[in-house]
Amino acid sequence: MLKIAILVWLILGTTFAGAAILFVLAMPSLAGQDMRLIPIAAAIGAVAAIPAAYVVAKRILAVTAKQA
């Protein structure tokens, strides 16, 4: 399951990090600190994707186990 979770994390980590970066860029109140906040937001998004990837991998294995 770890291999599937890592593959799912590659997609979700990029997506969550991108969403967090867009949030920082879209907030006018954060515009003055964007060079400092963008790497922080990307890291938070990548870390937040870890449990989500685990849940998705678990569900993928559950669905494929029923079909086999």
C-alpha cells in the first residue's frame, strides 16, 4: 500500500501545494509577504496531502480487492 500511497501523494501533494500557493497569491493582505509565504504554503500543502494520499490509497486497495 505504501507504493500506491506514494504515487497518489505525488499528484495530491502538487495539487494541494498549488492550491495553497494560489491562496497566498489571491489574498491582497498577504501580498507584501508573498516571497516568504509561498514556500511555507507549498510545504503545508505537501504535508497536508500525506494523510489524504493514505486514505485514497486505502480506498483504491479496497475497491481492487473486491474486484479480484
